[in-house]
Amino acid sequence: MSSLDPNKSLPPLPPLKSFSLTHILYDPTHPLSVPLTLLSLSPIFLFVSYFTLLIFTRRLTILLLAAGQLGNEVLSWILKRLLKGDRPYMGHGEVGTGYGMPSSHSQAAGFLVAWGIGYSWTLASRGQREGSGNGRLGVVRKVRNGIYILGLAIWSIGVSYSRWHLHYHSPIQIIAGYSVGLVAGATYFWLTEYLPIYHPGSLVGQIRKKVEYQWEGVGGVGGWELGDAKGGWGEGWLVVGKDETGQKKKKSR
């Protein structure tokens, strides 16, 4: 080596390990491998979406959804260590590491599908919306919600299929993960959204109301709708005081 060799002064590398959460191998000869690889990574992108929505909409519902999705990942981690199911290609460390039962990607997809269906079914009870929902407006809303749910279902099935196509899970592991996700998502939606909406006097409804009060105190937005709202972070009663926030509400009416 010459004295000008740039590698001469470099220190030796420590033992390195691949970040398995985003490390995916695929068959470059199959035309669907790249799209399915990106689809397989999409559950990770969900948390980026949640964070972005939370920053700009400040909705408590988004915070609870993100917390539920994170809790669902913890549940998958626990189940894998309880069931200790092997991946279909044992001995091939590059094709998935650790336990494979259930598939956490399929479980994440199932969770969001169940939550999304619940949100769609309770849409009419979320805030004051213009129009009665009858006539053409009602038809447009029903068709639109149907398209949302259909797209969500197709996405979730695609994510689940990608885990089999890429050889990371067996069919039973994928079905188990998707089923657990559906049950977890439906149960979580029932506790955090359905009960507080339709039974506000229940214990869960009272807890949500108290959490919502504190959330609004730092500038967050309560209620049941999604989307942007007036104000911003730091403009709640906990920061600027109740008198000033009360005046802002009167002006906005």
C-alpha cells in the first residue's frame, strides 16, 4: 500500500450486524419481487405517517392509534417468544432472524384493517358534519368510505402475501398474525373509540375524557374527527391559561 492509500489510516471495523427490521432479500428474477419488498416495508412507514399526522393535525385519535399499533408490536414480540415457532428457512440467517410465529407484519396489517373498519362504521357519529348524509351526498360518502376500506383490505392482504413470497414466513404464521391483528385492532378500537363515543359515561369514556382534557391543555385537539384544526401546539390552557383559550374559542364561533 502506498502512503496515499485512504484505507491505511482507518481503524479496524467492529463486528457489524444487519438491521433486520428493514433488511429484506428478494429474488431479482421475479417481476413482483421489488413491489412486494416495498409493500413488506410499508408497515414501518405507518409510524412515519402517524408522527406526521400527529404533528400537523394534533388529533388525540391519531395518538391513540399510534399507541395501539405500537402495543400490537409488543404483543407480537411476546407471542413470538411464547410460541417459539421456527421460520420456514431455518439455517438461512439472511431470510429472517428470530422466531416466526406469528408474522408481525401481517399482524400490523390486520390491526389497521380492523381499526379502519371501526372508524368507517362510526364516521356518522364523529362531530358535526354538514348535510344530513342522505341523497347524493350520502351516496358519495358511502362510496368513498367503501373505497377506503377496500383499499386498506387490499393493502393488508398484499403485505401478508409479501411475507410468504419473500420466504420470511409460512402460511400458518401469516394467517395467525393477521388473525391476532384483527382481534387486537377490533378490541383496541372498541375500548378507545367505540365505548367513549356511544357510552361516554362508562369508565373508559371517563378516562378518555380526562386524557382529552390534558391533551387539549398542551394544544392538542380532542373530539372524534380527523383532519386539521385551528390553533397549534402550545396554545392550550396548560400553556397560555384558560382565560386566553376561552377568548379564542369565542372568536372562532
